[in-house]
Amino acid sequence: MAGCLVLSACSGPLSVLEPESASARNATTLWWVMAYAGTGIFMATASVLVLAVVRPSWLRAFGEARLILWGGLVIPLVLLAGLVAAAFALGERGIAAAREPAALRIEAVARQWIWQFRYPGGHVTTNLLHLPAGRDVDIVLTSEDVIHSFWVPRLAGKLDAIPGHTNILRLHADRAGKYGGVCTEYCGIGHAPMRFDVEVHEEEAFRRILASEAATAGEGGE
Amino acid sequence: MRPRSILLLGAGFTIWASAFVALYAMLSVGCRFGWHEVALEGAGGLSLQRLQLVAIFLVHLAAGVALVALLRRWKDRGFLYPLAYVAAIAALSASVFSFGAVFFLSTCA
Amino acid sequence: MSARPTRQTPLRLHRELAALWDTPAGWRRLSAVNHTVLGKRFILAAFFFFAVGGLLAMLIRVQLATSSTAFVGPEAYGQIFTMHGTVMMFLFAIPMFEGFAIYLLPKLLGARDLAFPRLTAYGFWCYIFGASILLLAMVAGVAPDSGWFMYTPLSSSTYSPGINADVWLLGITFVEISALSAAIEITVSVLKVRAPGMSLARMPIMAWYLLVTALMMLFGFPPLILGSILLELERAADLPFFDPLRGGDSLLWQHLFWLFGHPEVYIIFLPAAGAISMMIPTFARHELIGYRAIIVALIAMAFLSFGLWVHHMFTVGIPHLALAFFSAASGLVAIPTAVQIFAWIATLAAGRPRFDVPMLYLGGFFFIFVIGGLTGVMLAMVPFNWQAHDTHFVVAHLHYVLVGGFVFPMMAAAYYWLPHFTGRRAEHRLSKPAFWAIFLGFNLTFFHMHLTGLRGMPRRVDTYPVEARLDWLNLLSSVGSFVMIIGFALFVIDLVVQMRFGQRFRRNPWAARTLEWAMPTPPTSYAFASLPHITERGDRLAPDAEGARLAGGHGYLGFTRNGWMETLGVDMTSGRPDQLIVLPRQSFLPLWSGLLTAAFVLCLLAKLYWLSLFAFAAIVVSLLAWTGGTGARQDTGALPIGKGASARPHWETATPPSWWAMVLACAAEATLFSSLLFGGLFLWLVAPAWPPPQPAMPDPLLAAACLVLMLLAALLGRDAVRALTRGGPPALRLALCAGAHGGAALLFALMAASVPVPTTHAHNATALVLFALCGLRAGFGALLAGYGLWRERAGYLSPVRSLDLRIGRIWHDYAAATGIVGIGAAFVFAWLASSAGAAP
Ligand code: HEM
Ligand SMILES: [Cu+2]
Ligand SMILES: [Cu+2]
């Protein structure tokens, strides 16, 4: 996106601005739309303020009451209605995509201060999440102690892991690669280092890794 | 009888607040009891959940309209009435804006 | 009673009034109840805590300067950011606005003081003592460390076994007493204690802002107070409100916290916006455009801001439709803000703007706040929120809003009103460099923090991964924050220089047209030597001419009598004077009550629960002692108030300030009670581990007896008033009323005691608290009836002096109504908790 003057300024293993899935891309697109619109609105408002000082006669000719009506009510309301409708539509699209449960469910259990991932078949990894590329995966989030939050910025928005509750996050990575994940809900002194890696593999490789992981499952990953 | 109280200023938004509480509470109750999976034959396959939420919304909308109509009669009198009238209109519009989604969005997903 | 008062010379009038109103010197200063004195003290203390919060911010920025700064460890970092947020929100922003309101409000309304001067003082002491507890805990290294919103279970005893979380819960609740008393004080003062002729339509816009803010506080703080009580009960007595294994839910805390927490942001912003609405017209040399539009905007904002708390909880897993309600309301709240901004622009366009330092700072406000508002709308959009939530994007947003929306306007206000405090004009040597350092430093700190967040930096982390390449962005922020601090230092130096060396002026240096300038500066303790008659809207006055007239005693009450501290009360809407308010004298009682409250809190902190009961009793006694010497032992009748008018003293009128205060107190308590009922329903609906093993079904007989007693108490309370006004003796009825209340309290205690093992399940714990609360209300009712009896014996009551009983009657009615609701709720909860009410 042109918004990033220096291209590297937007990149990074945790960057929202480098999405690698449809849902993350939607959020990023929404962000850029809002960022440009916001800049425009800011400029427009600031210009009106400057006009009020340097060319007050223009604004007076427009009429003070009308200025409040249009600037304070009508224009923002129209913009807001559009934005809200777009956000609702995006949200509904995400729900529609996740209506049927995914074939693959991975349990993510958060605990102070590690992430444990349990795959079908009993494989377990710690602080490392393996995912297949190009497929829907449901991450079933629970917590064994305090509230944590699961966030892989390049793949999807975050969702909390709350003791006593189960939350399900739909992931769908476009292609193989390595991504970063973090805990984003403050959970005590180990919060900052409570990170995990996400490795997205081609289907074949994913199966192979699960098979080999099964042997080392008892050691708990890294 | 004309009520003369500063509370009139908040009348419209009180209806908005009541709608908010009722909708949010009944939405949660409905999801908990699975009303979104109860399709009503008589209502064209609408879910019980959607129906009750829409009903709550419409009742509050009607109350808001009634209030606006009532305040309209005194809208040129004194200081409080015009303000209460405009506030009631604002609240009515706010209701449409913030709860209009009851017609469209997924209720329990 | 004295004969008709005579008019005096201005100087003699000043001496007489000053002798009554001035705060004594020496250690007797501590007995101050005067709004000017206390307002200044609030502001000074809040400024001190701003410095403390700023210092903590600097520590944060040092730690985050690079990814490998080993400046403090994660334990200390937890305390630092928690205390930074807590200090800034609770010990700086709220008290700063309170101080500002306390100092300014009576002067804007044309009154000599606020409605309840001793309550102001008590609020001040609660603030100081509560804040001291937090500060001492920090010095001792046991400051709260679970973040300023204290999410459970992290803050429950399992994961925070130390005293840290108790310090937050008890200390902040203590400080909130001060916020609630300010809320009642401000509301009643705006509604009742104004100059004659100041109808609602003529109130200065600031009064509207403060009225709305105070009402928001009245309904916003109780949910948090309830939440804090419940969490403290869980920590201290193992009542499992938030424990998912025993039918509790941590989400309940989040709801209660944000039900307070979001309105809080507007509570902070609105008074600052009010200050802007006062300053812009002065510098535009034109009255405020859109006065009515702003009032409607305020009402809309007040309500809407209570309908968007869940936007802090978008990631907890909530149905899309529910998210949509909150998302739409969050976006919508931008509209009333936009209305205000364009009203200010329109005012500037209509006038002939003149530039001075406050306007420079308002320019800073505009730039920063608009950006904060825009990012706020972005965050309200759910798909984007899921990405940006709990990252440094939010940290950037909240500082753009809070610094832009509160700190910059308050700095402008400082330059605008400091001449009023000191009687000296600004030198303005450092104010401009200070502004630019703060403004540029602020943006250098926070602007690209949006980007830091989008590149994946969560908030509340003491380190970040090198691979994420966040180092240079963070370093830039840290450099920026030091530029900003230099700016604040210059600002402080500039203010001190102005206070010491500024040129003196006579009156109204900015040519403002509002009432606070119609008095000598620095202001006298009594503010107005005589009270004006207002015939124009509050921002169309001529303070210079008016000030001279009032000083000459040509307004209302331009005299003293009986050694009374007098001001006038008016009819709420029309502004017709309807009572002579006699205010209480300087007193040490608020200090004592404050000290006893502190002792109570310290007992709880030290887990000396038996001792705390004595402290509580002592607080009640000390508060009762406040009433000694109020009212009169014989009927007074209408008294002259000057300008040929007369009014009765407030205790002989139908709705004096204290009557309204009781109504508002009931409203606040009702909010707290509703929050509890909401909690009970919420847990049933949402929490895991339901139904409870042993539902708490109340004994129907006990409940029925209790109901009868509550109704009886209310009827007797009403009958006592009726008897008194008909000239009969109310004593027997009052005694019976107290007895009925006492009986009801006892029955509630019995019902509470018969709740089966409240530590096993949140349902049982809720029932316990429900009964306890109802019982406390009945107990307080007994106390009030007893108080009425005592006042009757002491001769303070007569058919015209029925106020004490009528205040009691409000409470008796209220206690009965809520007691009935409480009993009903207990049955409903028990039914829901039994298998019959269980969800599939
Ligand atoms: C003086 C300049 C200030 C600087 C440099 C500053 C800096 C910061 C930083 C870096 C954080 C994030 C800490 C973290 O998440 O690890 C933070 C948090 C916060 N700040 Fe400030 N701040 C300043 C002023 C203020 C003011 C004036 C207010 C309020 C009126 C405020 C309220 C808060 C709050 C509520 C938090 C959240 C605390 C939490 O996460 O528990 N700050 N501040
Ligand atoms: Cu964490
Ligand atoms: Cu909020």
C-alpha cells in the first residue's frame, strides 16, 4: 500500500499490514480505507477551522447554523452510516464463511505463560502451532488460569482465552510460511514473552510433521 | 396537562436506553435458550429470536415516535420544550441507527 | 432574629462578610469548607499526581526505549503501568476537574458557595487519604499490578495473593466516595443554588456541561463500586463471584468495570469541553453559537456513552448482533462531538478572533483531539478492532483522546483562569516554547505508536521481540516523551513566574462576559458581596459594571445577619428565588470523618475486620454529628433578601438542597443495586458451572414478614410527616418506624445467615450480598427514623420545619420499594438456579 512510505516500515512477522489470509486482508483493507478517509476528514475539518479565522466571511455567508448542521450532523452521519454498514457486512461475511465447523480442530490451551496446541490424534506442541495451508482450521481457545488472548496478526484478529469459556477462532492461511503469534491480554509477569510461532505447511508436510510430532509429543515441543 | 420538568430533556434517550437494555438482555437470553434455532412456521420461517428482537425494537420505535408527536405540540413554547423535542428526534434517529441491525445480522454467531 | 438589615459601605460589608466566610489561619486551615480554598487544594493535589503519573510514564518510556533495556523487571513494570493508568485516571483527571468545578461553579452561577460545603471538604479528605494509601503502597513496592482495569482472575487471590490488588480495590473505592459526593454536590448546586433570574435558559454553558457530567458520575461510578466490593469480598471472604469453577465469571467484572470505564472517558472530556465553550466566545469576541445544539449534544452524549462499554470487550466472544449494537453506538457518539466542534468553529467565524496563549493551546487541543476521535471511530469497527485491540494502537488512541481532550484544554484553562486565581496577568515568556515542546513531543511520542501497534506490539509488555523491528519506532517515542516532559517543566516554571511576578490588574483581563469575572481577583472567600439579578443569558453579561455594583452591596443579600453564611436557592427551571440557604460554618468534622473513613479502609486492608466494624460505627456517629446546629428551634418565616424581596430559610421550604441530595443518593444507590441484580442474572445466563448444588431459596415466612415490616416502615414514615404538618406529635410513629426498619433489618440478616454455604457457588454469594444490602438499607432507615425522633425531641421540628422527616420519608419509601424488589429477586434467582429455570 502506498500508505507505507518506506515499504519496510509496514512489514514484520507480526504486522497487521502484511496479511496472509482473507479475513486479515479484509481488516487491513478496512484500515487503509479508514486511514485515508480519516486523513481526508481531518484535513477538511482543519481547513474549515482555518477558514473560520482567515476567511470568516465565507463561512458566515454559508450560515453558522448550517455550518453546525452540515459539519456536525449530516456529513458525519452519512460517512458513519457507510462505514458501519461496511463493517457489518465484513463481519457477516466472516460468519458466513465459518458457518459449518471446520474439518480440522486444534485446541489451544493457554496457561501462565505458555500456549499448548493439541491436534486431532493426540499430538501436542508447545508455543509452536502447525497449520496446513489453504484450509479452514478452527482454533478452540480455552484457558487454565487467567485471561489470555490469541493473536496471529497476519492471519486473523485476536480472540480471548477465558477460563470457563470456549471461544472458536477460524483460521485460513493462504500459503506456507512462518508467522508470529502473541498473547495480547495482560496475564502477569510472563505476559510479554508469552509468544508462539506459527508454521504453515503444505498439506503433505503438515501431515508428515504431525506424524513425527506424535513421537515427541511427550516432550512437549520445544 | 403539560409536564414541566427538566427530566423531559432526557425522555427520548430514556426510551433509547430502555431499548438498548431490553435488546441486549433478550438477545443473550434467546441465544442461551436456542431461540435462534426455533423457526416459526407462521412467520415465514423467521426464527423466534429474530421475531422477539424485532418486536422489542418496534415497540420502542413506536414509543419514540409517540413521544416526538407529543412534544411536537409544544415545540415552540419556552426553552425546555423545543430542546426536549429535538432531543427526542435525536434519540429516535439514534435508535434506528444503533438497533436497525436487528433485521439483518446473525443473532447468535 | 435581627431587624431589617441596613445597607453598608463596600468596605464595611467586605469586612463583615470576610469575618464570616474567611478560612482561619494556622492549623485551623484544616477546617476549611470554602469552595475557593478547596477548589485550589483539589487542583494543586491533582497537579501533584499528574507529576507522579508523568514520572511513571517516563519510567515506561525508558523501559520501552529499546527491546533490550533491562531497566526494570516485569514485576516492577506491572506496577508502573498499572499505577500510571490508575493515577492519571483516578487521582489526576477526575480530581482536577472536580477542583476546577468546585472553584468555578458558584462563581459562574452567582452564588457564594456550593450547596454542601462540608461535603466538599469531606470529599477532599477522602481523595487525599485514598490517594496517599496508593502512593504509600507504591513507595513500599506493593502497588497494584494487574493493569488499571484489574481484570479477574488475574486480580483474584489465587493469582495476586499479595496486598497489591486490595490496595487498588479499597483505595480507589475510597477515592470514589469523593467523586460521588462531588457528583451530588455539583448536580444540586447547578439545579438549586443559582443567582435569582438565572433560569435554565440563562445558565452559562459550563453549568450545563457540569450538570451532565455530574449526573453521568452519579450513574457511572456505582457499577464500579459494586464490582470492587464484590471482588474484595471474593478476595477476603472467598465469595466466588468471578470464579468460573464455582458459578462465577470473570466477564462479570469486565461488564461492571466498563459500564463505569467508558462513561469515565466522557466524564473527563466534558468538563474540558465546557472550558473550551467558555474560552472560545471570549477570544472570538462573540457569544457562543449553537448554545441549544450543544445542550442537546450533551444529552445525547451522556446517554450514548452508557451504551458502548462493550467496545472494550469486542474480543471476548460475543454474538455479532450484540457487537453491532455497541459498535453502532460507539460510532454514533462521534456525532455530538462533531456538533460541538463545529459550534466552536462557527463561533470563531462569527466573531473577530483575537489571539492569545489559551488559543494556542486550544489549537493543540483541536489537532490532537480530532485525530483521537477519528481513531476512536476506527476502533469501533469490529473487524478492525479485533486486530488493533490491546495493542499500542489503542495506547496511542487513548492518549490522543485524553491528552488532547483533557490536558490541552486544561492547560488553556490554566492560562485563562490563572489571573482569576492570582489577580496577576501572564508574562507569557515561556508559554509558547512550552506549548511547542509539549505539542511536538506529544506527537513524536504517540503518532507513530499507531504504527507500532499495527506492527504487532501488544500493550503492557516490558520487552518486544527484536525480529519485529520495533526498536526505532519505540526509541523515537521515548525521545518524544522527553521533549514533552521538558515542555511540561517549562509550563510549570511559567505558571510559577506568573503567580509571583505577573502584573496586577483590576478586573476582567480578557474582557469576558461571564459572571466569574464580576468579582475582585483574587476572589474573596464569599465570592460576591451581594448576589446579582440575572436578566440575560450567562455569556452575555457585563461583568465589569456588574462587579462594581455587587461589591457595593446593590444586589441581593448585600448584608450580614445572625452570623449566618447566606446564599440564595432558586426554582429549578424559572430561576425565581425560593429560599434563603444558610450554609454551615468552617468545621473540623469533615476532617474527622475523613480520618475515620481512612481508619476503616486501613482496617480492611490489614484484615482487621472486627476493628473495622468499630471504625464504621465511628464514621456514622461522626456524620450524625454534622447535623448538630443545622436548622432552627423556632419558626423563622420569610426574611428579607434585599431588593425588596424575601424568602424563607431553606429548612422551611419544600425542596431545599438536602432534599435533592437524598433523591440523588437514592438514584445512585439504585444504580448500584441494579448492577447487583444484573450481576445475578448475568451469571445465571453466562457463567459456567451452573446450576448451583444448593440454591438459596429464602424462607417464605421470613420473606413475607420482612415485606410487611418494610411496608409498615414506609407507611409510618409517611404518617409521621402527615402528623407533624397537621400539628400533631410524630414521635410515636417515628419510634415505630425505626422499630419496623430494625425488625426488617434483623429478618434480612436472618435470611442472609440462612443462605446455604455462600462460598460454594456464586448464586449463593449473590443472595447473601442481596440480603445484606437490603438489610443495610433497612438499618439506615432505622437510623434516619431515630434521627428524626431526636430532632423532634430537641425541638427542631414544627409543622413548617418538617424537612428532617421529609428527607427520611424519601429513604423509607425507597428502602421499602427496593426491599420488595430485592425479596422478589431472591425468589426469582432461586427459581432460576433450581433445575426448573436452568437453560438447556
Ligand atoms: C505525560 C505523558 C504520557 C506518556 C508519555 C504516557 C505514556 C504511556 C504509555 C507508554 C502507556 C502504555 C503502557 C503499556 O501498555 O505498557 C500508557 C498507558 C496509559 N496511560 Fe499514559 N502517558 C502519558 C500521559 C497520560 C495521561 C495524561 C493519561 C490520562 C489522563 C494517561 C492514561 C493512561 C492509561 C489509562 C494507560 C493504560 C494503563 C494500563 O494499560 O493499565 N496517560 N501511558
Ligand atoms: Cu498475556
Ligand atoms: Cu470506551
